[in-house]
Amino acid sequence: MAKPAFIRTPPPPSPTGARHVRCRSYALAAQGAAWRYTLLHDRTDNLLLWVTRGQGRVIVNGIRRGLSMHNALYLPAGTLFSFDLPLGVQALLVESPAGLTGRLPREALHLRVRDSLAQAELTATIDAISRELREDRPYLQDALEAHVRLIAVWLQRQQAGGAADRPPETASQRLVRRYAQAITRGFRAPQSMGDHAALLDVTPTHLSRVCRQACGKTAAEMLVERKLHAARTELEAPSPAIRKVAEGLGFASAAYFTRFVQSHTGSTPSQLRDAAQSAPARRP
């Protein structure tokens, strides 16, 4: 019996994380929940922001920077950041699981892209990801992983071509960056800003002064924002119990946690949770 000239073998399974690649406009992602991006926080996914119109500001690892049209900002998982993008700014977001590809940069990267071909390449790749997610065709996971790898190559090429914006870092900025990294590691512990200052071998006054100079926020405000972002995120789900949320964020009691949330949002934890459960489902 003649052997078939071609036997189609199924491809190996794609990494399970590929299905969690997300692509959308910043305006859509922040709609109705701007705090998700305006409060300092870090994420478990890698994030790429591509600004196509307008300008704004970002804080990355405690350092405030300006963003403008045709700027790309890549934030690896675990980077403390927040966005301040006014209405009218047009930007695209691509989120991908950490570890999906080993080619993405390990540190935050800010690119000012002046080459029109490079601008078109990134926009086209992001459009291709959007199309794949929208159409949900066979081999979707393989396609998404391939497009994320293309983004990694694009970032490396722009970096090699001199598009990276990396001004010299001062001693004060290095201290702020170390504090930002400490926040991402320990914001759930019952440590105060003063405790963090002691671990960094500086006074609370000095730490607050350099943080305000670097990003316009005091050291205490930075820690509060990270805790508040985590609280609001967890309160959007029906569980765990509010008492457990408070414990997980290092609060001594649920009552203290309630005062903390209400003083910063105007609503109690229960009110935030009820509002989240009654709101229309957000697009992933």
C-alpha cells in the first residue's frame, strides 16, 4: 500500500499562558475603572503601552517620566508603575504572561520611536493580535505567542538602534527605585513607610523627600497607593471575605481596613464590592 505523500501531524500544545494575551485600547481598559492604572501597582503580566496620539506622564519604579506620540513603554511583570494619560490620548495596550517568551526585556524600557517604518511595524503587529483574538481561529495560541515574539524582536531592534530613552540615574533615584522594588515585594506585610526606610538605611524624612522629587508623591503615599490598588482589585470579586482581604494586606483589623478604604475612596469595602458585583461585566 502506497504511503501517503503527506501526513499532517498536530502541532505541540501551546503554552497555556498564551490564551491570556490581551490587546485593547487604553481608553477601553481604563473605562469605568481608571484607578486600575492611575494608582501605583505592579502586575503579574508583562505590559506594553504604545502611544499613537497625545502625551501624558507615567511613573515607573518611582521615577516620573513624560510620554508622547510614538513612545513605547515596556513594563516587565513586577514593575511598580502608574499612568497619567489625559482624555484624548490614544494608546494601545498589550498584556502577555510572564515567561511566555524569554526574548522580552527583563527591565522596563522607554522607547522614543522616530522611524516611520518601525512605528508602522509595531502598530501592524498589535492590529494582528487584535484580529487573532477577535476571530478566534484555529491555532490561536500559536499565533498569539508568535506575535508576542515579534514584539520582543521589535523592542530589541529599537533598543539596538538607539531609541531607548535612558537619562543618567542619580543616587536619589536609585534609592527611590530600591524603595519601589521593596514595595512590590512587601506591600502585603504590616510594615510602615518608616520600617521600609530603616531597611534601606535612611530616615523616613529623607526617603519621603527623594520620592517627592522623583515622582511627586511621598514615600507613604506610594505605599498607600499600592495597598489601595490591591484592596480594590480583591474587592471586585465576591470572595474572599473582607476580613480576609484586610488580613492579607497586613491590616490589624477589619475596622482599620474599612477606615483606610473609605478615607481614600469615599466608600466602604462592602459598598465597593456590591458596586462591582452589580456593574456590567468588563471585557477581558
